Amino acid sequence: MKENFKIALLPGDGIGPEVIQEAVKILKIVGKKLNLTLETEQVPVGGAGYEATGHPLPEESLKAAKNADAVLLGAVGGPKWENLDFSLRPERALLGLRSSLQLYANLRPAKIFPALLEASTLKREVVEGLDIMVVRELTGGIYFGEPRGVETLADGTRKGVNTLVYTEPEIERIAKIAFQVAGKRDKKVLSVDKANVLEATGLWREVVTRVQKDFSDIELQHMYVDNCAMQLVRDPNQFDVIVTTNMFGDILSDEASMLTGSIGMLPSASVGGETGMYEPIHGSAPDIAGQGKANPLATILSVGMMFKYSLNREEVDSWIEKAVESVLNKGVRTPDIMSKGMKEVGTTEMGDLVAEELEKNGI
Ligand code: NAD
């Protein structure tokens, strides 16, 4: 099994560098324990990329990402760059990375830690045991379809157009990922579409059904997106893996993640090409940047996903999860997940505690 890996670190902006610093501690411990050589290269993206080179995704940074086995990203964006031309905004770096690395599948787990049950806005009995994986198609659909734009008509009024397009190969490959992911979980896939209204998602339903024939141990169900949005808050525990289009996935994965109550706890993986990209789902949180208050756990859990999906060390994901769980069980909290009777800690201390736990018990 391969033992040398290159990892590109892209801290980005705001709290990005703060949470990446903690994730690197975890990376080092796992590397040492498993005798892996993890070569890291840190490069600027987003606002930091723009400041360094005038472009949010500098060529050198893209090169480092492409040469790596996996990319670990913090977050990009901030008020300083909000008035830049759209093509130069920090967030453009994400689109550039996704398309250059051919990351067509976004995996977003929404899992609740028992110690944080009270953080959810839903009733305890609804979210207890919650463990969902949303697989979102990331490089197609209405966000990329042509024609698109706003045009002025002969009568002087304007018309806005976006186009929902999916080809059979695009649907096949994302369906395969969903079935593979489900194979390592509870073996249930729910495909979400709007096949009663949108022809493109009628094709989606047909192709997903066909791909399932190669995964006979996986149960497949279909649901319309409006019903799924409702079911997610009514009875989320009925779901295991949810696979859906780019826009539906964008919305449903945010809804699913919020069932757990804290944006600072949720990791994500974008896969499909040779290099996978791993990042917390939260943004750069300019309101708390530089104050040592950011919750690093989403980024630390993203390191777990990186070992599972890009570095062929699946077991590390659950080691890291267990270490996080055990620190939470001791009553330690960053401010975003703080509750009565708990001990409040900052970003660095939280990172140190998880690292200590991993050193002691994890591996
Ligand atoms: P955000 O996720 O940055 O912050 C939303 C709220 O959650 C804030 O109150 C913030 O303090 C809090 N929060 C977020 N992460 C946290 C953490 N780890 N610990 C504790 N609290 C945390 O979303 P926003 O405010 O809408 O966006 C801020 C900037 O981030 C914008 O420029 C936006 O474009 C960008 N953004 C980037 C990404 C990304 O890089 N993938 C994703 C979303 C938003």
C-alpha cells in the first residue's frame, strides 16, 4: 500500500488558517502513528491568493493542488474582497479548483454527536442517532448549463435564463459514487429529483435506476425534492445516502447539516478526479476571525474523510471521530457549541485536546 502522500494545504481567508493549523496537528499525529510520509505544501487561495498574485486561484496554487494526492482547504472570502469583479472574487477559487480537479461529487455527512444533541433546533427524539450522507452532483446541472444570462428584449424588458442540463454519463458517474458510498454504510440510497415537472430529472431517475442494477445489495428509492425537504425535518433518520442534482444538493445538504445544530462541526469531501478536496462546510467567518474562537472540529473531521476517500486509510476516519466524540464527552466546547455547565475553550486548545486524545487512545 502506498505510504508517501503529498497534501496541498490551502488555508484561505478569515478563520481558514486558524482551523487548518489545528487540522495539521492531527495530520502529523496520524502520519507518525501509521508511519506515513505526508509531505505538505501550503499555498494561498481566495482573498489570500488575490493579495499575493492578483488572482484568487494563483497558477502555483492550482499546480500544487493538481500535484497532490489530496487537498485540504480552510475557507475563502471576506468583506475586503466583496466589491471585486465577479471573476476575481475569492469564491471563484472554489469553482476553479472543482472544475480543474474534476470534482463532480460532493459528499456531505450530517452526523450528530450525542454530546451535542441539545445544539439542534429540532427535538431530541427526531435527531437522535442522525447519520446521513448527502451526495451532491457538483459540476453539472443548472449552475453550469447553457444558455444562461440576462438579455434585454425588444420591448425593453429583461429576461433571465438558466438551463438545467444532465447527460447520461454525468448521471451514471454520480450514481455510482452514491451506491459505492452506501455500500460502506447502511446500503440505502434515496435519489432526489423533480421528475414530475423537469424532463432532465426524469432522465436522472431513469439512469439512477439503471445503475442500481450493478449494485444489487443496495436498496434504491426515489423522492421528489419538495417531499425530501419536508421529510428531512419530519423524520431524518429514515435516510442513509441521499443523491441528487447540483442545485437540489446545495439546498438539501445545508438543510441536512443544520439538523445537527452547528456549522462548525461538519466536514465535506469533493471527489471524482485523481485528487480529492476536503474542507469544512463553513465559510471564513469574518465576524470571529483572528479571535481564537473558531471551532476547528469540522476541519479536523475533514482530515478523517481525506484518509478514508483519498489516502486509502479508511479506519482513520472513525479514529478521528472517536477522538472528537471523547473530547466532547468530557464537556469541552468552543463558543459556537457552548452550553451551560460546559468548559469553554478556544481554537488551539480544542485542536490540542483532540490531538492528545488521538495520541493516547486513537490509533
Ligand atoms: P460563514 O460560514 O463564514 O459564517 C456563518 C456564521 O457561522 C458566522 O456567525 C460564523 O461566525 C459562524 N461560524 C462559521 N464557521 C464557524 C466555526 N468553525 N466556528 C465557529 N463559528 C463558525 O458564512 P458567511 O458569514 O455567510 O460567509 C462569510 C464568508 O465566507 C463570505 O465571504 C462567504 O462567501 C464565504 N464562504 C466561503 C465558503 C467556503 O470557503 N467554502 C463557504 C461559505 C461561505
